[in-house]
Amino acid sequence: MTNNKFSYGSDKLTPYEAIKIAKGKKLAIISDEQAKKINASRDIIENLSKSSEVIYGVNTGFGALCNTIISEDESNQLQENLLRSHAVGVGKDIPALVAKIMMVLKIHSLCLGFSGVRLEVIQKIKFLLEKNIIPCVPAKGSVGASGDLAPLAHLFLPLIGEGYVLYNGVKSKASDVLKKENILPLKISKKEGLALINGTQFISAFACVSIMRFKNCLDNADLISVMSLEGTLSAISPFHPSISDLRNYSGSSHVSKKVRELTKNSEILNSHQDCGKVQDPYSIRCIPQVHGASWDAFYHLEYTLKIELNSVTDNPLVVDNKVISGGNFHGQPVAMPIDYNIIAASELGNISDRRTYLLLKGNNSVPKLLIENSGVNSGFMILQYTSAALASENKNLCFPASADSITTSLGQEDHVSMGSIGAVKFLKVVKNLERIIAIELLCSGQAIDFLRPLKSSKQIEECHELLRTEVSFAEEDRVFSDDIIKATKLVKSGKLVDLTN
């Protein structure tokens, strides 16, 4: 794979690559080699459909109707009906970026050459993606098994000129946009409708966006926790490499090393080496262990997605010149790691909120509530209320979606993953987390100002300076919600992390 080109079906897809392709920052192609595999797979479907063999999804109904035989004449109508009947999503539409990533993931999966669709179908999806004609997909309706049926049905209705699309920022009928652009609707043929709506692309696309934002939160949380460590005049000793070596988790070792790097040559740390304080609260002392556990959860999901994004997850599949029914559409392998990461993100916010609370208590150098003349000024007191509210909301979202299952399709689909619900929750939790650590950033930055003329390390000083270009030091009460918005944008931008890499 070259730096600027990705080959569907042959190159390995990652969340990072998928997002780049969806945003148009990387060219993606279908190679001649993959086109041959796609055509060979389709030939098998065409040949078997002419035989008397009963093939699920080709000459039978779906789900509970798997034993209902469909005639050759009705097989194509069956596929279009499948898109219509399964487009039952409700609620707000998902973000356009998530929908575009869904298209990227489905193209890649189909290009692996085991789904039996025509090359023309894949090229049509790719064309709409590149024309930025983005299907509107309601967020609710998938149970995360038999694939993300409802979301994927909405995603591909525009192929046949139905449903809605976002085009030039406006939600419009797909038929109107296709007509305006002189694009003919596609005629879906046997097996193709089922291949389009079967798969885990809704779960996986949400996971791609969420895991990228979660990683940014992890990086930000590590460096902001250093600012809190210094603002509370806490000790560096818990981050000694021997401590991590004696409990050698990857995440914990990573965090401990990062903190040591970010505190190198800090005047603030060196100023209180002989203060006599024995131990700091857990929210400071256990940063490597708590942050590290969240990093380990991230590593797990990252590994899972490397497999999932390069898998074939529809059903049935064209394997060894046969069409074989299986269960690759079941979302459980991704649903459980997503739930794990929701807990990991929630806990990262939980300990961040505790550090914010600790900063508000002040010390010999930092005033209570991080402001002079408290009383007439409430200072940063109420920012912690917002942090606490967000942290509590995240805790309420931690019930694992994958622990639930409701039987569907008249009992044929009697265990489902609910991974779609977890995937949507994950993004919501991460958005809350971004605000929580932004509030800690505001409080730790304010605390460091009171420690002047002492300085931190070069990297932390650069981060503090960047913060002050966006949010000024608070000498008295003001509308702090504006500061939270600015700090959250700074966290989301990744600019602080860039200064420390």
C-alpha cells in the first residue's frame, strides 16, 4: 500500500485508514486482481441459482422465512423488497462521517470476494461515496446480529433510488438527487440485497470514530494529569519504573513512562522534594494503574477492529465453490470489547473528576477554589459540578449492552449482541469524557499559574502556554461555560498531544 492509495480487499484496513478514506484524504481503488475475485464469486451465485439447489437468500426468504422457496422470476424482486422492508430505523440520523465509514467498510468487505455480488454494485457504492452523496441512516433499530440490518438497509436504499441522502448539506430524497445528477438507480439482483444489509458495518463504523477520539482522550488525560500532579504539589515517586516493572501491564508502563518524560527537569516538582508528605490520594498516586487499565482496554478494541474491519460479515458466503450459511454477522466479538471500552472511558473521566476536586481544595501555594478572594467569588467550584454530572452520566451508560438479548425473527434469531446500542453509547461517553478532562485542564492550568515563578518541564510549559492562548487566567468569576467550550475544542484538536510527542 502506498502512502496515498488504498486497495479495497487486498490492503489491510484500520480505523485510521477508514476515516481517511471516508474524509477523502486517501484515494481508494478496486484493483484488477480483486475485481477478478469479485466476478468469480458472482459467477458461482449465477451458476448455482440455475440449479435445483436450495440456497438461503438466493431462492429462499430470510430469517424466519428461510424455508420459503422463491421462484427464479421473483428472486430479484425479493432483493429489492429486502432493502425496503428492513429500512425500519427510527430516531435521529447518525453523523455523516459514520455513514461514510459504513460505506467504506462495506466496500472493503465486499471486495474480499466472498459475498457473491456484482462488481457493478460495489462500484456504485464507491461512486456515491466519492460524489459525497451520503445516505441518511437513523441511529436506532439494529440489535447487532443478523448484521446491522435496519441501518444498512437505509444506507443502501439510495442505490435503488429510494430513501434519503445528505447532499450539499441538505437532506433530500435520494430519487431527487440521483435525477439531478443524472445517476440511474441500480437494479439489485439475486443475493445482493442480503449481502448489502448483512454485516457489522454500523457497529464497526461507530467504533472507528469512537476509538480514535478515545485514544486522543487517553493521550490528553495523561498529560493533563501531569499538570494536576504539579498543581497539587504531589510526588513523582509512584511513577518510578521499578514499580511498573513489578506489575508489568502495557498500559501502566506506558503511562508511568509518559509521566516521567513530561516532568523531566520540572522546577515545580523539585521545589517540594523534602516536604515530608508521605503519600498522595489515589487519583494522583494511581494514575499509571487507572489510566493504564483504560489504555489496555483501548489496545484490546484496537486489536479487535484490525480483525473485524478486514473480515467478511454477511451471510451466506461463497466458499469453496459453494454457498454456505454461517454466523459471521453476529456482532458479539466487537460488542463485548466496546462495552469494555465504555467502562474504560467512564473510569478515565471518573478519576479526572477526582483530580479536579482535589485541585479545588488548594494547598499552601494554591488558593481554595483556585481563585483569590473566594466568598465573593465562587471560583472553579461549579465547574466540578459539571464534571461530576458528566462522570455520573457516563457511569449510568456503563451497563454492558452485550449482556442483553431479545429474540427476533420468530425465534430464528434467538440471540443477538446489541452491539449497535453499545457502539452508539461509546461515542456518547467519549464526548462526555472530552468535556470532563477539559475541565481538569482548566483547573490544573489555573493551579500552575499560582505556583509562579516556578516552572514545569518544557513540554508542560508549552501546553500551558497554548491553553492560555485560548483561555485566560481567571482573576475573578466569569461565565466559565465559555471556557469549557474552548478547552474542549483544544482537547479534541489534539494540539496539546502534538506538543508532547
